[in-house]
Amino acid sequence: MPYLIDGHNLIGRHPGLSLADPDDERDLLKLLADHARRSRRKLVVFFDRGQTGSRPQRHGSLEVHFVPSPRTADDALLDYLRRLPDPRNWRVVTSDRRVAAQARQHGAVIISADEFLRSMRAASPPPGGAGQESQVIVRTSEADDIEGWLRAFERRDPEA
């Protein structure tokens, strides 16, 4: 089942991320790109304050939307859900009550941000062994692709 993700809501619930950090979206996208690759699930994430005219960015099964003001990411996520042929086949990741209630009305399965983060941790590969740090091995071309589209997000106007 694919996922629609309320990006800033998820950042606010992640213990290692902070909405005050200027790189918060970039850090979350790295985690989500890895999770999408490992889980082989489609993840569609929405963030506020995008640049007008920006298009969704894709990397494998991760699709990212930066929504320009005055529209909100919540509204864009719900519009995306309404346009789907069968919203019942999607999970919406949010702890926002309004978003959850409206998504539930369309038949989507609701997963709290905390529950999604627990499932991401459970799906992570186990540490290498006692005293060893776990490592994620990424092919160079894949890492370059991720860095390329993350740089594209950094060029957006933060005041928009």
C-alpha cells in the first residue's frame, strides 16, 4: 500500500529532527528515500513553503511536493488523495486531526506520525554487531541522484 505523508508533521514527531533546523526537510528526505528503497513502497510527501511553479520531484518510489503559499501542504495532500482512483488503497501519515478526519472520509487508512516512525525503525537493518556502527551502503549513482534533487529543493525561495 502506498503512503501520503504530511512532511512537516512527521519532522515534528521525529526525535532526531527539528522544524527549527534549516535542513530539516533534506534530512527527512534522506530517511524517506532510504525507507522507500528498502520497503519498495511508494511514498508521496508534502511540505509547505515551496517555490511557485515547482514540480514534484521523484527519486525511485519517493515523490516530493513543495507546495507554494498561500496553499498548504495539508490541502495539497488532501487534493491529491481526492483525485486518486481508489483512496482506500493508500495510507495517510499524519498526526493532524483535520487531515486525518478528511482522509478517513475518503476511505484512506490513517497512520499517526509516531506509528510510521516506529515502523520505519522496525524495518531498518539491524546493527552490524556489538561495538560496530551500522552502515547504509548506497551505490554512487544513487547517492548522486539523491543529492541532486535535494540540491534542487535547496534552491527554492524560503520566504515564499
